[in-house]
Amino acid sequence: MAKNLKSYSLTSMKNIMVDFGFEPYRADQLFQWIWQKSTEDFSVMTNISKELRKLLSEKFIISGLKKEKETCARDDSKKFLLTLEDDNHIEAVFIPEAKRKTVCVSTQVGCPLGCTFCATSLIGFERNLKAYEIADQILLIQDNLKNKITNVVFMGMGEPLLNIREVEGAIEILCSPIGLGISQRHMTISTVGLIEGIEHLLHTPLKVKLAVSLNFSDEELRKEMMPVAKKNPLRELLKLAREYSLKKNMVTFEYVIIENVNDRIVDAQRLLKLLKGIRAKINVIPYNPHPLLPYRQPAREKIEKIYQYLLTSHHTITLRKSRGQDILAGCGQLAGNKFLT
Ligand code: SF4
């Protein structure tokens, strides 16, 4: 059966060239056709000899994700339901802003971590995505919308640090000048706080930003709402985050506010105490409700009160404008094709 060339890294493509008796640099041309010029047709690759194109087309195909459905929200963000080669489904979201065009990508089909407030957890875990399946979400959206993507957030379905090798492979494709040419400084990996994964990131040359979905400043409540917290204690997590902020970039802490769960001033006070001494940005995210989950978004005044309180700290504080909520494209609302909207 013909293999999909999209699934090969640049290094593996170079090995193919050598096996075929061609110079390794031919792989750069091939990679550029696939990831920069977005073609799946060998016949248009005119700077590659006919002989090599023939050899390639006999052994390989070039095949990407398929768009199943595109839904547009009132605020112009767009949710894409995508089909993978094995007929699994994932979702990715396009978020347009004046100065940047961001895609929020999935890194797993479903998620095994079971955060109680997240719709992705409802579908369970199917499998990790391959590097090319992660990168291809951006290429497909860029081609479909004819809009150059400038920013990427690894924040869709799944926990990126559980699939870090493939996420690293995707970053290689995305930031390559013969790939999508997106700067690593415009990429953010968002994690629920996996200690082993953050330790790994600390020791790689990656320059991506780190966001930690902290959400609950009370450790017992955090364990209840995010079972993964049982094996990833706050103390150790915050120690690593501090190290990351010193060694790499300022860390963003996401604080999803849920009605009657973590929406009191005392919760915010505890949060500031935890983050003392860390170069941190706090992103306050009003909870995006899902019809199948029991949680609600607090009243506007309550959110504003917490936000104003946090502003009294020396941290950078942002209040995230919810995007795509009406099409269930917001943070924590992605659930593939299981509960179609
Ligand atoms: S919040 Fe993230 S880690 Fe938790 S269940 Fe949802 S996708 Fe998984």
C-alpha cells in the first residue's frame, strides 16, 4: 500500500532521497511543495525531475485531513470538524483578531485526563495524533480561509504534553522556513500541569510559550475537578513553572471561573499567594458552559470583581473574551462529532 508522504519528517524524506539515489536536498524541495505550497499532486512539482516524481508517485501518496464541517460563530471564529485517515474526528478552531490569526489545534483524539468541566473528557480517549495530523490542521484552515495563520495554540482536544514527541514534530513543520514559517514565539502549549512534561520542555531548545491551566487555587478542589492533579502536586508544578519563567518565557496561568466553584474573592486571594515570586500572566477565562455538563458561567459582576481584584497584583492580568461560544468552539467545549451542533 502506498505510504503517505505527509507523515514523513524532513530527515526521513532525506533518507528516502538517498535510497532512491538522489541528493538529500531534493527532500527540501519536496517538503516545501507539501507544507509551504500545499500540494498533493506530484505533477506540479516542476523543480523536481520527472524521473524522481515518477519514483515517488509509484511508492507514495500525499494525503491530508478532510474537512467534514465548518461552522461560523457570531464573532467570526470558525470551528472545523476534521476527519482523519482512520475515520476518527477532531476539531480545530480559527480565531481571527485584528493583528493575528490564531488556530487552536487538537493533539489527541479525545482525552484520557477526565477534567470534570471539559466536554472533551466526555468522549474518552481514542489515540494520540501524529505530528503531521497536528500540523495539517493549520494548513487545511489556512488554505480553506485563504488567510495566513500567524499564531498557534496547542489547546484543543487532548493534553499536548501527553503527546509531546508528536507535538515537537508538528512544531518542526510549523516553524520551518520551508514549512508554514510560523515563529515559535507565536506558539503556546497549554497543559493541565503535567510535571514530567514541563520538565521535558525545560530541557528542550523549544522557545514556545507555556500556559498552565491552574483553575483551582484550593488543592483539594483541584484534585476533585482535575483528577490529574492527584499525581501532579501544586507545589512541584509551581516550582517548575517558576523555573520555566526564569529560563524561557513568562508563564500564563489560566483561571477558568465557574459559578459557585471558584468564583469568590478568597479563591483569587489564594491564587495570588500561590503565584508569589513567579513571573506570571493570569488569564481569567469565564467558563464556557456545555449542554451536557452541569457547570455554569458566573454573573458578569462576579467575574469583574475577581478580575479587578487580580489587577491589584503585579502580574499581567487579562480577561479573555469568550470566542465561538455559540457554536461550542470555546475553551473546554470541543467534543469532535460526538455531540454535533
Ligand atoms: S481540560 Fe484538557 S486535559 Fe482536561 S479533559 Fe479537557 S482536554 Fe483533557
